[in-house]
Amino acid sequence: HTISRKSVSGRKKDKKRLTFALLSNADGTDKRKLTVIGKSKRPRPLRNTNFETFPVKYYSNKKAWMTSKIMEDIVIN
């Protein structure tokens, strides 16, 4: 992988994407776990990980975007 933004002919554009969310209330007394949203339901590097004990909440959807359903789950839980 490269960190360059230049187009290279004959190569597909890299479509990897992650969204990170750090959430707390205004005075900082209610801090939530770091939330990561990716495209894969179970990323290969995390295939043997128990997400119940994982220090990060991981969600997935087609575009790795924050959705109202994910936000609702974060706020309620």
C-alpha cells in the first residue's frame, strides 16, 4: 500500500475505509468505548478475537459509515 494520493494508471483505487468514533457527554463523565466501523463483518486480523471482551466496539456496514442504528446502539448500550 502507498500513502501517495497520485493516480497510477492500470491500478484500482484503494477502497479500504474505517470510521472511528470517540464519544462522551459534555462534561466528560460518561465516556463510551472507542467505536470502529469497517466494511467487513469479521476482519481477517481479528478473526480469532472475542468481540465481547475486545476493548473497542466494532460494527460493520457496506460503506463503513456511521448510521442511525449504530449510533442508537452506542448511546443506549
